Amino acid sequence: MFVHEAMANALAASGVDTMFGLIGDANLFFTNAFVEAEGGRYISAVHEASAVMMAQGYALRSGRLGVATVTQGPGLTNTATALIDTVRNNVPLMLITGDTAPSNTHNQQSLDQALFVEATGAGYVHVGQPAEAVPALRAAIAQAVAQRRPVVVNCPTEFAWEMVDADDRAVDASEPVPAPPDELLDQAVGMIATARRPLVVAGHGATPPEQRDAVLDFAQRIGAPIATTFRARNLYTAAEGSVGICGTLTTDAGAPAITDSDCVIVFGSSLNTWTTAHRTLFNDKAVIYVDAEAARVERPNAPVDVAIHGDAAQTARTFIKWLDAGEVPPTGFRQRVCAGIRDVDLRFDADLGDTLTLAGVLSELNRSLPTQRTVVWDGGRFLGEALKYIYGPDYRSEVLATAFGAVGLGMGAAIGAACAAGGEPTVFITGDGGFMMNGLAELNSAVRASLPLIVVICNDGSYGAEYDQYVHKSVSPALSLFDWPSFASVAHAMGADGVTVSSIADVPAAVAAARARVCPLVIDVVLDPGDIPEVAH
Ligand SMILES: Cc1ncc(C[n+]2csc(CCOP(=O)(O)OP(=O)(O)O)c2C)c(N)n1
């Protein structure tokens, strides 16, 4: 086979059936072979950053490896922000690219690609000669899955038409986390045994079924309520002892369990600023931190008393075994704080009311859309309301595209998630600024792929986050204000459907359009920049 054929063949043989990308010299033949010879599904993005975000959204929604391909030089550098976001979001993703020939220094697109990739924090696998292309691809898959991060495969463009042997063996991506040392486990079990009001916090690292169940067994064993991070929202039900989200999105019903606890055992969370309410929430408590990512355990984002590098399931089971051996009885904290809490008490909901508010419109959409939907968020001030009032049925159906604090990455993630969601509607919540940055262009990709996408633009005609800062300092907000075109009209012009909501009277038509949608739909919710509650920083 030619190298480009062998790579496409190995990709398909490893179970990849969907790839996102944008073609150029380095990947056009490989991409064609993936579609023509391997029957793969290829979604072309309008910008390379979106191709990577599509693969990220696909990976998060499906629980599988995300795969994207871009061309050399500028194709690769266009992915910078999305690659960093994928690193920060711990998403297994492979990005296949090429490189100009080392001898061809006159090629405008030449670049030290290894240096560029290193700066993003992604892994990098270079193909030194044609025969290494398929082994490199297989190694990159294993590395991306085991390390839960993006890995870039760089196969020099000049190798594409060299002949090599095919290799379609399956890839073994298992890389078990080593068992933690006994002294640390002993220290942790000592703290758990003396805790009177223990709380378990489960994050994204506790979401695979084995980890989820072991953490639940552990919480039950010690009589602890379970809170989750935002990324693990809805992992447990109220009947299983869930008290909802820990941090800035905690509801009134869930708050006592968190504030009254004296010992917090955290599994698989980055302990970010929202989970810890700006590093304040656990200050008066003993904190035991268990995470499979060595770098996070070495430098936790918030103060912890014991940090254990370990797998959530394995560590939770060891805790149970040692507590059983010591005949430590469960506490009664869980029964006390969870009595009477229902799932509905752990969620936010707002009435539509008489005047148009973001909370009211999003709640109305939330109540009206089918339960089986995927929800994706871009970044911006609107997030404070949008994360509360619209949600998916479980942690896998929610994708937050802001791990690097960028705006404008969400539309790619929404398209990728929609590709993985098997025909369910995908609701993408964005600000007007973020939509103009990338969303508008990629609306074309959504139309081309006929995706069941509902884009809700929280349109305050401003960069709202900056608007707030100007107003707080009594500076004119003029530079943050924009007179955008009518998004509904633009949507129509691009082959999508579009409705404008500028008063309460417009809401029923928007909800009806969302329910009846036959092509991508844009709902432009027009609000005053002074009327949006601030996002919690
Ligand atoms: C790539 C990038 N550029 C700029 C910023 C700075 N920034 C943060 S929020 C924001 C406003 C985004 O406006 P919009 O999408 O309308 O959301 P809003 O804040 O109005 O709700 C900007 C420009 C950023 N976070 N990321």
C-alpha cells in the first residue's frame, strides 16, 4: 500500500469511523483514502481550530478517541487554541498532519512543528521514514487514550506515495495507573476513619462505569453524601446520595452537606476554581485527593492534606477493604443531610415570567426539548445563567468548551458532539461574540452535514464580560458594544432556520421551531447588555 492508504487502513482497523479535518498538501490523499477505501465518515471544517474541537466534542460525547486531520504549517498552527483546550480538558484525541520536506527550506509552509506542538502541551509522534508511518499512528492512538490528551502525528508529506506493508492489527491502549504506596493509603484511611461528616466529591476521572460504581460503594460504606464536579454532573441520583454539584453551582438543597462536612474525599477532579468556590470551600476540612493524573497530584490546584496518585476505582476499593478490616462503622452523615432531597431539588429552574430573561428562556427550552439531548456551551458572561438553566440527562451529554478560557471554540465541539449523538438534538449555547468568532462560519459545516443542531445565541450585542468590567470602573462600554447583523436572517441565508426572540411573546414560536426542527436552527435571544447577571469568577 502507499503510506497514505496504509495509514487510513490502520485508522479504520483501530475502530475509527469518523474523522474531522481540513485538507491541504499534507493530508488530502490520506483523507480521501479514509473516505473512499475505508468507508469512513469525514466532516470538513471551515477552520482547523474547529476541526480539532469537533474531534474533542465527538470524543467527549461518545467516550471514544477523537480524530482530526489538518495540513502542514499554517494548517497546524491554526489549531493552537483548540489543541491547548483539548490538553486542558484531558481529552484523548489524535491529530494527523504532515510536514514539508527538510530539504525544502523555500516552502512557505515550513516550520519547526515539534516546537509548536510542544508549546501546546500535546504529545508528538514524528514519522522518520515511510515504514514508521503506521507504527507511529498506532503508538499515537495508544498514547492519546492512555494519557487522555491530544497527540499529533507528523508524517512528512513527501512520504504519502511511498510503498509500505499494511498493518491492521488492533491497538492496545491500556496503561494501568500504578497502585499507590501503602503509607499514603494508611494516612488517608486514618483520616476517613476519624471523620464524622465525610463528603465524597466525584469528578470527571470517576465517570467510567467501574470508577463510578466503586466511588458510590465507598461513599455508601462510610455514610457520605456525594457531590460531583460540573463535568460529572448527573453521575449519581439523589436516591444514591447525590447532593448535586460542588462549588459555584451548588443548589440550596445540596449546600448543607458540603458546608457541614469535616472531611472531603475527592476522586478524579482537577479541583478547579469553580469546584472549590475559588479555593475557599474546603479550607476548614481535611482533604484527601485521589487522581490518576500524576502532574495534578504533584501540584493540586487547591490545598489538600493527602494527595494520592491512583485510579479512582482501585483506590476506593482499597479504602473499603481497609475500613472493613479495621471494623470502622459508617457515619450517619449521609442519612442526615440527604433525607428528603429529590433530583429536582438539585437543579435550577426559572419561570418564563413577564419580561425576557436568559434564565426564563433557557428554562423554557430546557422544559420543552426531549430529555435525550446533548448540550454544549461556549464561553462568556452568559455562562453563569446558561450552565444553571439548561442541561443534558447525564455527564456524557454535556460538553463545556472552555477549558482554556477561550470564547469561540464551542461550535466545533457542538458539531462533533452532534456527530456522536446519533440523531438526538444538540443544543449549543453561545454568546453573540463567540458565535461571530467561529460559530457563524461553522454553521455552514452543520448545514452541510445536516446535523440536528439548535444554536441558542445569548445576544446582548456586546462582549458582556468586558462590558461589565468597563461599567464597574465607570469607563464607557462603547468598545464592547456591537451592532451585529440579524442572526436569524444570516441563518436563513446559510441554509439553516432562524428565529428571533426579543420579547416574551416570541418565546412560544422559538420553542415550537426547536421541537419541529428539520435543519440546523438558530435562536437569536436579544437582550440588553445591562440585564445579564454576571458570571461567577
Ligand atoms: C479567544 C478569546 N478571545 C478573547 C477573549 C476575551 N473574552 C472573554 S469573554 C468575551 C466576550 C464574549 O462575548 P459573547 O460571546 O457575546 O459572550 P458574553 O460575555 O457577552 O456573554 C471575550 C471577548 C477570550 N476569552 N477568548
